Amino acid sequence: MIRSRVNRDRSPTAAGASLRVQRAGHGSTALRRRLWREFVRNRLAFVGALYLAVILAVAALAPAVAPYAPNKQDLISRLDPPSAEHWLGTDEAGRDELSRLVYGARVSLSIAVMGTVGGVVLGTALGLGAGFFGGELDNLTMRVVDVMYAFPGILLAILIVAVIGPSLFNLVIALTVFSTPTLARIVRASVLSLKPREFIEAARAIGATRPRIVFRHLVPNTLAPIIVHATLSVAGALLTAAALGFLGVGVQPPTAEWGAMLSAGQEYMRNASYLVTFPGLLIFVTVLSVNLVGDALRDALDPYLR
Amino acid sequence: MDRSMHARDVIEAALQTPGSRRAFLRRAMLALGVAMPPVSGLLLGPGLPRAMAAAGKGGTVTVPATASPTSWDLTKSDWITWGAVNYLYDRLLDADEKENLRPMLATTWSVSKDGLTYTLKLRRDVKFHDGTPFNAAAVKFNFERHLTNKNSRYFPDFEAIDHVETPDDATVRVVLKTVNADMPYNFAGWGAIQLSPTTTQRLGSDYASHPVGTGPFKFQAYVPDSHIEFVRNDQYWQKPPVLDGLRVNILPDLNVEMDNLQAKTLDALYYINPKDVDGVKKMGAAVEARAVPGAQFISMNVTQEPTSELAVRKAIARAVDRDAMIKKLLYGYAVKARAGASPTSHYYNPDVLMVNYNPGEAAKILDEAGWKLGPDGIRQRDGKRLALNLLSTTFQDWSLYNQVIQEQLKAVGIDSKITSLEWGTYLDTWRENKNGWNITYHSQGSVFASTAVLECSWQPNAFWNICQIRKSTDPQIQRLSQQLQSIADQVLATPDPAKRRDLAKQAQTLYQENQLTVWLWHGESLTGLQPYVKDYDMQWHGRVVGFTRAWLNK
């Protein structure tokens, strides 16, 4: 859903955002000031960013934060409700739910971020190549992207994992492929709008090489829409990773991952509802926070929305 | 008769007496109150319980199925399919709870002295739902529909049949190529359901649109992935069912089934997870627990290192705490397995070695085999870590069992990596020895305990063989495989129960001595039924509920 939203609604304005960056030249201080203003003005985005900072810190410091080892089983304490000993209770194998959520944050966020970064790198490369060189390369790239669009994202991800097998690395590959097409289109659109502009013409006129034009002039000016889309993509990737984990094709047990925990907890909904409540809540709040931050970034970077 | 005449007089008097509408209704109610017990008694027969007469005839029972039937003619089959379609059909023979064979569509059966010819005498008063008669030609047709279809699930059951003779309409002679002492049980199994030859031939591959048998209920409607409707067969050769009909709601999610049971939109619930038993009882439903012929075990792959090594297999068997798993994961609804045959089985033998949880002994066996504890707590030999590929699946609780097994193995220094696959892929991977798997939790059931000396596919040539023994290239394992297959062949050719028991002991001993499998437990089938469902019949060791005589006390 997020992917299509970005693709259909954000692309034109994202392209506009690149104009703004270009107008500002390399005024990164101004950009930072504008971002800060936006986050101060937009309280929800500020809370979202704060939440993300906390959850990232918790994920990074998991061994210090988690009270127990995430896979340590204690069948005697199986399905114990929240207590002083186990703040969020224990799961079906007697593992501490809080510790698994903490370690699960590491896995879930890493998968989402790495999948998105992979998509950004691949999508940017494809979009730059297609937009800058045009012609047959553009045609071919965009048709490949069209084919990728023909599959619903989650189905494409399931297909990839089914073919290459379930593992953390393969999940990242699936999410990379999942988020590549939209990025490729956004970057291509930005490049096409930038190519005829005077500063690019000027660079050509003074004899700048193609790599210099691409990496010194085009890439910096497409960064704004990329950042906006990538942020929103993290939310999509997080949801997709959770969905794949829920379907049992994500990370392998006993690794703690929010989607897989939600899936395992579903069986015990009647006996231990907290096993679905906490992972579900974490996925929901994290995705919401990423979206709030993404929206704030878009508001800050898009000149048409100011 | 006197009472019903009296009742008619009362009704006539009430109708003839002039008066207000309210007075008429009062008199009508009085008349009905007097008339109904004898009338319903006449309709329902004197043998039925008084409470049932009061509750009245009819109603529909709704039961769940977690999936649509895989086939309607049972050429493919599983318990879910059988639970959904069995109401349509009868078999040649039936079996009671203790697996004593008894007549069904065949009234008698006998075997020749050489064990090669079975003679079945058939009932003459049976008609298929399409009105055509059930006779010897129909039985021959039904044997041949399996024998001419190698893909039929029941082809192996009847493979030993050479030909079928029909000397008259009510006699069938089944002539075998080789002796098969289990054949009478095959006559009582799902492969022996009788389909109408007329309808089956007329509809061909479209048979599922209107399946026809001789059973207590007739097909009414089927909406794939939604529901199946059956109606009472008023021409049933036994006493027709009391219920008007039966509905199967296809509900893949067990939580949804539980919700439906609570809302009383389901009258029964099959395969309850032990953790949900208390919840089902709190809903007011009764829970029936039955020991099921079958075994739950750790399947070990003898073709892959390191489980090709006996010491490793023995250590695994001693590292798993089955008592804790039965108590905490199965809530006690299982008995600890000795050697593959459950304590209620004719083939259970207390003299066969039972391997118990003993992590100290597991460690000693591994130490002696040269697997020494490494700095990371995992054993090593010649620089190689003792690590297993633990195959798992998302099916039911199997992933949980595998995770618990993984942790228990780790405690004795055996590392394992879980690969969890979707059910279909898992089964293919497991059976076809793909991906180099070493161990996996597995479960197999058998239809009859009387035919299953180990209650699972232990024979090397079995389609679902549990330890890949036939595929091993190790000469010692190959010899063991031939030995086991020879025992399996002898079991089939031996009708004498005592001799079969001896053969079972030999097979069980070989399995235990060579630790081909880690026997975990024998689970129970748990079924929930609404308290108002009366006189149901727990069939197939509780895996299916029969509703032929059932009625609703609502």
C-alpha cells in the first residue's frame, strides 16, 4: 500500500522537492534548519522520531537491555502471564517475551533497513541509468520495472523466498527487489526533470564528464525524494518482513522476529493474548512512527507543500 | 394405540367446542400436550430414549473441516477428507473400538486354507443413493477402480489382488496373488467404500459434483472452501438417521473453529490442541479423548552425517526429555513411547528396550565416540563441530517441538540449525531426502493398530519411510534394511497373531538397537462435542464422529 501511495501520489511532488534542493544549491544548513522547524512544528512526527530513536537504541543495546537470553527456554514457566519476573510474560516455549521483543527489534529493524538500503542502491542505479542515458536502456529498464510492478509486492517477496529458501539474507534480497521498482521510477523521473535544466547544461558546456555530471550534480539533487521515499519504504519493508515472518517464510526459528512472534502467538491467543498484543503493538507503533517521520520529511523537503 | 385414540378425541373435541380464540388456543395447546408424546413415540419408535422423544426428531449437526476434501471417491485421502465425506459411504466390513471386524455391507467373510481366496457374502437389501442396487458387480467395480489406478491411495492396499469373481449377485470372491493377512482390514478400510458404478461411470471426472454411496446421509450441496451439506438417507439399509441433515463447515483456522463452538454454530470440534481442552470444557462442551494408533517421533536420516553415526543417534535419543514435553506441551494427553507400538497395541512388548532421558549418558556416548566439548559448548571431533540440520515446518505445533528438541540437544553439546518449510515442501524434502536434513519431529498414524506393528511406516520400502534406511550406501545399514524388509514381508504373510507379535518384537528391537528413530510419545485424539448432541459414535479411535444414531437434545 505504501509503495503505491508513494508511486502515485508522491512522485510529482518528490520531483518538485529536487528542484528545491537545486535552488538552495548546497545549502545543507538551511535544509537542516527547515527539517528541525518541521519536526518542532509537527508534534506527532517529533514523538515518532523520539520513539524510533528509543527503539533503535534498545535494538543496538539488546544484550544489555534484555533481562534474559532470547532463546533460553524454561518449559516449567511456559505461557506464564506478565509478572515481576517476566514483565511481558513467557511464550509457548517458556522464553521471556520482553527479551525476545528486544532482540526481535534488532532483527526486524535490520531486515527493514537493509532491504530498503538495497532497494535504494539498486533503484537509484537503475533510475539514474535509465533517466540519464535514455533510449533503449531506458526502455528496457522501465519494462523490467513494469514486469516487477505486475506482481503484488508481497507475492513477489514470497516467490523469491520460496525459490531461494528462507533465511535472513534471502529475506533482505526479497525486500530489496520489493522496494527497487518504485525507487527506480522516482529517480528516473527526477533525472528526466533535471537533465534539461541550465546547471546541467552548464556542466556539459564546461566539459564535465558523465560520471561527474551524474554524481556531482544529478545524485545530490535527487537525494530529497530518495530520502523521503526510503523513509516511507522502511515502514513498508517492516510490514512486509513481519508478514513474511507471520507466514513462516521469514527468519528461521528460534530467531526472535516480530512477525514470526506474532504468528506463533496467534495459536495461543485464547490462552495468552499478550503473545499477540505486544509484538502486534510494536509493529503498529513502529510503522506508524516511520510513516509520521516520513511525512514530516516530505513536508520539509517538498516546496509545493509549504 | 388407546392413548393416541384418546388424544385424537381430545383434539376433535377442542376443535368442535365454540368459544373465544384464546380459549381455542388454550384447548389446542392442551390437545397437543396430550397428543404429542404418543404421536412422537409412534414416529420415533419405542427403542429411542424418552428424552429424545421429547426433544423430537430432526435437526442438523454442523461439524468443521480444516480444508476442502482432497477427493470425493477417496482415491486421495486424509483424515480431514474422511471426516468431511464419510457420511456418504459404507464399507464392506466395519471394525468396533477394539478393532474386531464385524459385518457392514458384507454379512460374512471367509478365507481359503491357502490364504489366497477371500469369499464375501453381501447384503441383498442395500441400494445406492441413486436408486441402483448394491451387488457383487458393484463391489468388483469398486475394487477395480483402485486396481486400475496406480495413483489411488488404496492401490497398495489391494495390489495383492489377482482378480475378483462374482459367482452371483450376493457373493464376491477376491483371489490374491500372494498371501496378505491384513486384507480383511483393507475390506474395512477407506479403500473399501462402495460408490455407485452407474453414477461414477456417468459423471466420470465430474463425480465430485454429485457423489453417490450407500451411507446414512446423501449429498446435497458443496461449495468449495465454504461448506458441504448432506441430508438423511430415508432408504438407508440400517435404521435411517434421526437427524434431518449434516453440514460440514470448512474453517481452516482452529481459533475460528473455537469461536464457532463457543457461539454454538458448530456442534463438534476435531483435533483439539491439548492447550485448548480447558477452554473447550469451559464452553460447556464435552471432550472425548481416545488413544490413537500412531506414533510421534524424531525422524533421523541415516544417510546423512552425523546422524549416519550410531553414537550420535543414541546420544540424541538420550538427550530429549520426553516426560517434560508430554507434561508441559501436551498437558498429559499422550503416553511415553517405548518402541513404536503403544501400550494398548497387540504388538506392544515390555521386553523391548525403552530409551529414557539421560543427558549424562548421552554425553558419555559422545565422549567415547570422540566428540569432545568445544569452548563454545558444542562438541567437536577432528576440528568438525557436531551440528545437525533440523528440518521443521509451520504445520501445527511441530515448529515448537523442534525448537524444544533443539534446545535440549544443545544442552549435551549438539548444535542444530532449524530450516522451517511450508507443509507440502516439508513433506517432499523429508521424504525425498533433500537439503541434507538430519533430524525432524514427525508424526504418523495408522488406520488400524492391528495391522501396524510399529504404528508408522517403518518398512524400508514404505512410501513414507521414517529413517531413509533404504537409501543408505553403508553396507551395514543396507543389511539392516534388508532384514527389516524381510520381517515386514513375513508379517504380511503371517495370519497367526502370536507369530506376528514375535515378528513385531524383532522389528522393534532392531529399531531400538540401531536407534533408527527416537520414539517420543503416542498422542491422543481430542474431540469436543456440544452437550446437547446425544448418541454420537466415536469412530476410528476418536478421529471421526459418527452421527447415524445421533440426535439433538435442544
